[in-house]
Amino acid sequence: MKEEQIETHFWGTTPEEEYYTQQGIKSTKSYYTSPSGQTLFTRSWIPLSPPRGNICMVHGYGNDISWTFQSTPIFLAQNGFSCFALDLPGHGQSDGLKAFVPNVDEVVDSCISFFNSIPFHSLPTFLFGESMGGAICLLISLKNPNFFKGAILIAPMCKISDKVKPSWPIPEILTLVGKFMPTLPIVPSPDLLDKSVKVAEKKAIAVMNPLRYNGKPRLGTVIELLRVTDYLSSKLNDVTIPFVVLHGSSDVVTDPNVSIALYEEAKSKDKTIKIYEGMLHSLLFGETDENIKLVRNDILAWLSDRCKEEAQ
């Protein structure tokens, strides 16, 4: 599907530039060449007045930055924060086989390289990650513990929930097959969208996204995510970046108990946890408007407090 057709779906009948003008922000889109030579699609959302901080954003597995993800950076830009994001390799409009993530370390390096290229380096800069993106943000912070002012972690994938992980002996069989055919999309998995999005009307909107990956997880991707989440769960004690972790108590995609463990074990002197009773995995899109407003305002309050500290 051509980009013009994709964006007609998202903007409706409103031209893209006019849409952002109506939101009271500026936006750009471009392509970035990663250290490994991949062409990655990027976007920015910039306030019209001088920004008070930067937010470097990482989306989750199977998602992209041009559909439902945009509502959060638009909100943050309306409140004074410049936001920057890229479609991860194998996602959205970036290079790579759809939803194939054979090496998360290379993805981390691509994110670091892109985030190092953004303007406004004199301003406090924060990481923001949803689900798999939250895990990537933690890995970025472990590599660059002093570059970012803090991290906003939305239902981070520090461990894949046992409720969606295949039971024994399937993982062992898949790991063996995956060594020879890593791109095969055959991993049995429940409908993650159904388990992530609470509001039926919003589920229908998410399904309309022509760039979203709706197939079964690929063998190599699952093997790599299991490796990375096992590594991260063993490294929680090494986390030093200031952070706020936000998780729904009813999330069955990523485990809220692991977010609690992150909060308890991290060495970060500045750490905050928000567990929202009854909320699912998609905190910033799939919940009721009232719930989304609550989560957004908690994020904004956390950011505002850290920017005030920076200014003092």
C-alpha cells in the first residue's frame, strides 16, 4: 500500500499538514540510515512554542508510529515536549521482513544512533517505550546510563507473560526448528490485540491499520525476545536511570509483577510505579478515554517535575 493511501486512512479527509495545524503542533517525517545500513522511517512532533524537553519514543512489537501510536506524541507536543520516533526494523515503513527481529542488540544500536541525531540536545531528554519498546529503552539505558534524564516505561516487556507464552514442550521444539527456519510465522499465540485493547470500537480502529503485523509471531523473533527478556529480568538490579513504570493490573501480555520487581530491584534513586487497577496492556490507546486521560496526566506530571528540577 502506498504511503499516500496509508495516510488517507489515518487523517480521514484532512490533509496531513492541516491535521497537525489543527492539533496545534508541527510534524516532520523522513528516513534515517541505521549503522547496519537499513533505511528506517522516522517522525517528529514539535510544539509551536520553544520546547521544554525531548522525548525519544520506541513503539511495541507489530506496531508502528503512523497510526494509533501518534496520539501520545501529539498530546505530549501539545504540552511542550518535542517527540521523536522511528519505525523499528521490520515494522511500519522501515526496511526488514515484517515483524522479524533476529537481533535486538542491533535494534538498540539503531535507536541510539537515531536519537543521537535529534536537535535540541541542550534540553532534558527522556526515553519512552511501550511493551517491547519499554524493554528496548531499558537496554538503551544500560548502554548509555547518563545520556537520558529519565525513562517512561509503558507495560515494558521485561518478561513475556506466562499467560501468552506457549507451554512445554512447544518452546523447546520451536527453538530447535527456529535455528534452521527463523522467519517462519508459526508460533502459536492468542490474539494479542484482543488481549491488549479493552474498548471494542478502538479495537476496530487498530485492525484498520494497514501497516500493523497481524500474523503469527516468527520463530526467530520469539526466540530473540525470550533471550532478551531473560537477560533483562536478570539485570533489573543494574538499572540506574530515573524512571516511571506504568502497568495495568489486568495485563496478560506483559507481566505487571515484573514491573513491580523492576521498581523494587532497580538501583535508580528516582523511581516511580503506577499500577492501574483493571487496565489491560494498551494503556494509551485501548482503554476508555477517562482511563487514557488518567495515564497521560500521570506521565505529564512526572515529566514536568523532572523538567522543573533541571531548571533549578
